[in-house]
Amino acid sequence: LPPRPGAGLLRVPIDRVFTLRGFGTVVTGTITSGAVAVGDEVEVYPRRLATRVRGLHVHGVAVERATAGQRAAINLPGLAVEDLARGDVVGHAGALAPSHLLDVRLRHVAAATAPLPTRSKVLVHHGTAQVQATLVIAGPPVPPGGEAVAQLRVDRATPLAALPGDCFLLRGF
């Protein structure tokens, strides 16, 4: 696969949160875009918790900087494990604007047995997050294999930190 661009906004969807004795709270995830370095000011979205990077590991080795495509463990001082969850996103402070409304272009699975209705409850899988949403299609029901423009109205108390061009999966609720 071609390497992911190291430029752009830092986004690390969190897949694990734990505490290491003597270090504090650590999150792990794959860096989907951008780069992060020890000492960077970061924020955990959508919770808007600000901190800085105290330590950084890539595949068990301490590093000063990690870039897109790498699995990273990030030590985030001042945050408790209970404050974070799978699905949250680490990014540079003030860089992302989480939203409850997402305008999307979707493609209905060709193997589906029925059209996708104009309004339905769905589970949205974005990064490592799984949230409930209402899918509202702009137009008629979408036949199997068809495409449409739609809006996702996230039902969760916290929004998604999505950017234009992001991929996501929808499942029936």
C-alpha cells in the first residue's frame, strides 16, 4: 500500500485506553493522518479534553515522532482512564470540529435484498467509534447497488470527529 500522507490534521482514533504504573493514562490507535510528537499540545475529541503528549511508542519502541499509518501508544498526562473511551479521537488542539450532522454520499450494498428506505435508524462505524444515527436520504429509496446523497443525524450525546472524504460503514439498527 502507498504510505499515508504525514501532512494534514492529526487524527488517532482510540482503540484502547489503560493506565501504566508510573506513566499514567495511555491510549493506543493507528494514526490515520498527520503526525504527532512528544510535547505536542493535543485534544481528545469529541470530549474536548486538552493535554500534551508526554511519551510516544511505536511497536513498543519509544520514539520522538510518529506519522500516519503507524500504530502508536500515546501517554496523555492529566487525563483519567474513565474520561476516555474507544471511539474518541486524539488530534492537535483546536484542529477538529465534531458534529452531530454529517452530509454523506453512500453506496448501498449490491447484495442487499431490499432498497434502503428514505429514513432509517442505523449504526455508524467511523474510525473506532460506533454510534447510533438516523439516516435521511435526499430522494427516493436506494436500490441495492445504488448510490445517494444523505444526512446522518448522530443520536449519541457526543458528536463524531469526521472530515470530508472519510470512509464509514452503516449497519441496520
